[in-house]
Amino acid sequence: MNITVLGGGLIGSAIAHDLSHESAFRVTVADRDEAALRRCTAPNMETRQADLADPELLADVIRDAELVIGAVPGFMGYETLRHVIEAGKNVVDISFFPEDPFTLDDLAKEQDVTAVMDCGLAPGLGNVLMGRMNADMDRIERFLCYVGGLPVARKKPYEYGAVFSPIDVIEEYTRPARYIERGEEIVRPALSDIEEITFPDVGTLEAFNTDGLRTLAVTMDAPNMKEKTMRYPGHAALMKVFRDTGFFDKKEIDVDGVSVAPLDLTARLLFPAWQMVEGEEDLSVMRVIIKGEKDGMQETHTFDLLDRYDRAKGVTSMARTTGYTCAVAARLVADGSYRHAGISPPEYLGAEQPVFDALMDGLHQRDITFSHHMKPS
């Protein structure tokens, strides 16, 4: 099977390397950045330099693909996914785009395409767990997800390292956060409602609102649902200063006769400060709490994940938890274990017990494992 990975960044390259271990797959990685493509060297793997924002080049890149992986930055994710679906290609996508994916549902059904989107850590695995619990339980009352990717070494002033597309990190801090409370959609500014949580082997982190709930807001009938992003304490306040002062604005302003988008300048200055150097270790932490009813009894299920940098392979934890989730799901689409014409958010995969079991088993084989505790409530 020919598999084309669109985007060879830290996560796209991890997906490509994982898939290239299958002798039945021939993997092609496409990216416009030569440095990114140099990461992608392995048996059964080829590279191609191409500007994926060009529809004609994109069409040519995926022409021979039997399965496509979308790992481009969020700002180009929706259009890329649309072109892939129009080409009639099954696709598993991790790009964090702001548009409603279900606006592509009819197109995917017309093309008989399985289009799995948001298939990473967050959004991704939290949705999978919610899909499974929603199928297992009679009623879900509350879904709460805390998640974050962080450098192990804390360096002032940011105490953060960009382990995926930095522009998507800023998007988390600017896009209004939606959550469900008492059956109603609530919209709050990103970075709001900060709370502190202590995790074993990690320490105290702060959690704040971001727009991570995404498709769960429309696919799940639960009256209370929320996702919060976690960072080291103090990071949210610093990012609010940048945002509220206008440094993250996309609208151009005049600076001595020159039009400049503040975000472009801020990104140029911030990204080197956030750049994680080769070998720098990171961690991913997630806690999902789901409360509901089964057989007349109230239950609270807590899923905890702590994943760390892979020293042996030099793969970041965020690339592992996001990329390997995508790669395992891609295998399930490739071998026909998961088939659904239309848009498939991760909760659809979790709802099918054999698919959920295969996904969790695939992650376990890669040393990514949730602890699961249930208590009557």
C-alpha cells in the first residue's frame, strides 16, 4: 500500500517512521522544508519536496496514494483535507484547524472516503475514551479532560517548548474556548479559569480553558463537557499579556509606513525561544474524568497518562502520543478494520469495541498506556 504523509515535522516524521516499519507499506513524506525531509530516512520511505498549499502540487503528490496522512499546520489543514477527500483518498488527519470538519461530511460520503480527523493526543485520545465510555454506559453526566505537553527542564521566562507546530500553540491561546455546562454551550476566552493540579512524578501544573472540546460538543449528548490545557504555573498569565496587548493579532498595522501583522513578528521572535534543541526531553500528561450512570449505579472513571521522551529513538513524547495514535489508527483504516464513509472524529473509533481494543493495544505496544480507575459515585 502506498501511504503519503503530508508534512514532515516532528510529528509527521514520527508517523512516517512508525508506518515504514511495515513491509507492506511504501511511505512517501511530502514537505516544502528540506530540513524536515532530512528527518525522514528509513527503509520503505521516500521524500518529496513540495509546497502543499499549492492545490496542483498537492494533487500530484497524493495521486498514487492509497491512504493519506494529514500532518500540516492548522491554518492549512481544512483546505488540505478537502482536496484529499475530493481526490477520493482515505485519510487520517491530525491538523488542528478551526473550521467545522462536518462541513466536509457530505463530500466524504459522496466520494466514499473514510476521513478520520483530530486523531492525535488532544484532540484525539480523550475523544476515543469518551466514545468508548458513551457506548459502555447508559448515560454520561460529565466529561473533563486535562492535557499538556511540556519540556522536562523548566527555563524562564516561558517554561515551555514547542513540540508541535508553534503557530498552532498560539492558536490555542487566541481561539475562544467552547465548553458545555448544564446542556448549554458556553464560550470563554482562552487562558481563562486557571486552576492548579498536582500530578505524581510531574508536580503542580496550571490548567486553563482552550478550544479542545471540538467535535464532542456536537457528537456527544452529555450536559457537562470541558477540556483544559496544562502548562507550568505562570505561563498562562504571560501569554495573556502577549495576547491582550495585541502581539498575537493577525490584522496588519502600520509601522512607519510598513504594514506588519503583529503575529508574524511575534512568531518570528518567540519561535526560536520556544525551539526545543535536539535531545531535549519532554513529557505528555493527560487526565480524563468521565462520570455517568450504568445499570442504575453512578460511576466515575478516571484515565491517567504520563508519557516521556524516548531517549533510545530520540522521539519527543508529543510526537509519540500524537503521532503514534495517528499511525495506529492509519493501520486500522489501511487493513479495513475501521471503515466509515464520511467524517470520523476519534469518538467514532472509540465507540466500536474491536477498534478501541486494537487502538489501545497498538499504543501499549509502543509503551503508551493509560491507567484506569473506576469508583462508585
